[in-house]
Amino acid sequence: MRFIVCLSAGLAIIVAGLLKAFGHVPLLEAFRRTLSVVSLFLLMVGGLDGWVRFCSVKLRTDRWYFRPVDLYISGTLLLGVGLLQPVEYIGSFPLIVLVLLAFLLMVFSFGCAFNLRWRISATKFEQHCRSAGVVSGSGEPPDFIAEFSRGRAVTLYFRPRGTDRERMETERLANEYNGHFESFHECGAGSYQYDYGTGTLPGRFELTVKEAVNRAQAAAHADAAPGRGQLYIGESFSRSVVITLTEMVHLLIGGETGCGKTTVLLGLIRQLIAQCVDIVLIDAKGTDYKGIESKLKAYVFESEKFLSLITALVSKMDERYQQARTGSDDFVPLVLVVDELADVVSGKDGKEIQLGLERIAMKGRAARIHLILATQRPDVRVLDGQLRDNLPCRLIGRLKNLDMSVKLIGSGASAKLPATPGRFIWSRGLDELQVQVPLILSEGESG
Ligand SMILES: Nc1ncnc2c1ncn2[C@@H]1O[C@H](COP(=O)(O)OP(=O)(O)OP(=O)(O)O)[C@@H](O)[C@H]1O
Ligand SMILES: [Mg+2]
């Protein structure tokens, strides 16, 4: 329908030009008047439809997203204004200019005003859904709303039309698009958002601390929470994954031996030190952090000292709460990093240590005390439900146990990861991305 309206509007201008060329001025005038009203009405209806489609999806208020709409409106106005020009004014142009203008307007209205690109996307989307088996019981594909691509990231918005959720999440759909499935979730007004990336994950790669911090700053959202501690996590198929300490609050790192947990911790610690964030490190192995101890606020590897350190941190937190009540709450962030958490909580003071960690996990955010905990086995014995629920960010490497993966990140993605060191699933809120974490070297070091 839109196509026909658009085509007739373009043709009408050509007819008007021809009438003018053959000198039928009264006929041309009547034709012009009728057309102006009809085409403006139709274009407005079309415009309204476009707006309804836009507004019914909860889109981010990023200017880029509104560009097609701007073009749509300009196209509508141009065509309307063009047709409303008095005949005498049109008459002052040579015929060739008029035809050229008509042609340009047609192309313009085709491409922009009627979102031809989206029409193509919709047809492609339907085809892909059908061949990936993403259809409802009666064989209908979901209803396409919009597609946005930015760099390596592509987002599709659609309404499911009775398609079942599991099938909509299928990897096969991403394969149809030659991409990698990244996330899928409801985005309001009964519509869904399907994200896939078109990039490839790098293999092992190295960065200096400075490069990592620069990448974090460059990729941070404009509305990222302010404050020290921009962290570069790694690369996903669609983008660089970065986060600020304030957004992260606390982080849990899990995964079987050799997946790269200690390497991630070292990278994060180095980035935080470079940004003058205080670090307290508990290293149950006592061997992995040589050369960095002197730059830390405290470094503890003897099991008998674990509890006193955590108790001191809990007191520090309470002290900051007191301070915040009476004065400023602009504290220097303090991060407690624990490697080999299982060993730390399985000693004789285990229960008290767990309780201390739980308190920090629950109340640390306002006091700017953050936790980064790493363990091979993130099961109940090591992380009880209370503590786990208060660790909103997860970076989970390969796990043998599918149930554990579901418990930690809500899907079996970690159990399906390749055995590549540095390969993790980053999970935070709606994000569930496969990432490759770099080796972050301190200045002067090289791999
Ligand atoms: N991001 C990475 N890129 C490339 N290689 C890595 C990466 N992370 C780790 N590796 C390699 O894997 C090895 C093991 O990493 P790491 O010690 O960090 O594992 P881990 O998960 O801490 O193991 P464990 O649970 O036994 O302590 C490293 O020595 C390194 O060679
Ligand atoms: Mg380790």
C-alpha cells in the first residue's frame, strides 16, 4: 500500500510536469490542487503509522535512532511543499528541472519517507525466522518492528505473535544473520529485543594497563556513573565490555581451573591501581601476585589473618556510614579482592568470614566498598544464597556443571564455552555476553 502511494505521488508530479509542458494550465491547476490534498493526507497517515511503530517500542533516546524518522518527516514536508507551489512558480523552471525534482523526490520518498530499508529488513527477518524455525504454531514468523546496527552490534525489535520464547532465543536465528547470538529480552509494550554481534572474538591478546583504561573510558556510556574505577573487561562479538566500579558494585568470578580467573583479577587490580583506587587482596594460594603486593593497601595470604582483615573492613564500612550521616560521602573507593574464595571460607573461621563478606555485599555500595570474589566452585558451600544474590555482576568461565551455569548466569552458556583461556560469560542485568578477556600487562612487562 505504502509503495503504491509513494509511486503514485512521484508519477503525479511527472504528470503535472507533462501537463505544464503541453500548456493545459487550468487542468494542471485542478490536478495540482486535488493531488496536494490527497498526497498530503496519505503521507500524514503513513507518517503517523511510522511514529506509532517507533513509539510502541521502548527505544533508547539515542539521537541516531531517530534519524530515519527525521528523514521521513523531511520527505513528507518536501513532497507536500513541492506540490503546493503555485503553478506559475513551477512554470518558471525548465521542464528538465521539474522532471529531475520529481525523480529526486520519488527516490527520496522511496528510500526515506517509506523506510524502504526497513521493508527489506522486514522481509529478510521473516525469511530468516522461517528458515530458523522461529514461527508460531500456525507457521507465522514474529512481527518485525525495527532493526538497528551500530558497529558490530545489531538489535532487532519484534513482537512474537505466538512464537514460543525458547525458539525465539535460538542460535540458529543469529546464524541466519551470520552473527553470534548475544542476548534476548522483553523491552516493553509486548515487544522483544534480540541482539547479535557480527564481529569475531579475538584469541589471546595483550594490552598495557594504560591501553585498557583508555579503552574503558572510550567505550563508557555518556551516562555512565561518575567516579574512579573505569574497568575494561574484554571484547564480545558486538562490542567492548566496560563497566564502572559504581555500576558493578560487586563482582563474582567463577570457572574451572586454568580458565583465567587469576589473570582477570590481576588485570582488574592493575587498572584500579592506575586509577588510584585502594585494593585489599586476600590470596589463599599466596603465589600468584608477586611484584604487585607493594602497590596494594593490604595483602594477606596467611589463613589466620583472613578474619581480622575482613572484620577491619566491616568496621571501616560502618565508620564510613557514620561519616556519611554527618558529613561528606565522597569516599575513595576500596576494593576487597579475594582469590580462591573456597579456601578462604573453608578454614576454621569460615563461618565468620562468610558473614563478614555478606555484610559488605549487602551494605558496601553506599560506603564505596566493593567485592571482587573468585572461586573455582561457586557452589552453596562456598557462596551461600544470600551472598550470591548480592553479587550482581558475574564473569563465569568454563564450568563442567550445567546446573551450576544455570544457577549463576541463568543459562547453560558457561557449560558450552570453548576451553580457551580468558574466555568468559559476562552477565549483568540483561547482558549475557561471551567475552575474551585480555592479558593486561603492567608497564614495562611484555608477554
Ligand atoms: N586472558 C587470557 N588470555 C590468554 N591466556 C590466558 C588468559 N588467562 C589465562 N591465560 C592462560 O591460562 C593460564 C591459567 O590462568 P589462571 O592462573 O589465571 O587460571 P585460574 O582460573 O586462576 O586457575 P586456578 O583456578 O587454577 O587458579 C595462565 O597461565 C595463562 O597462560
Ligand atoms: Mg587462580
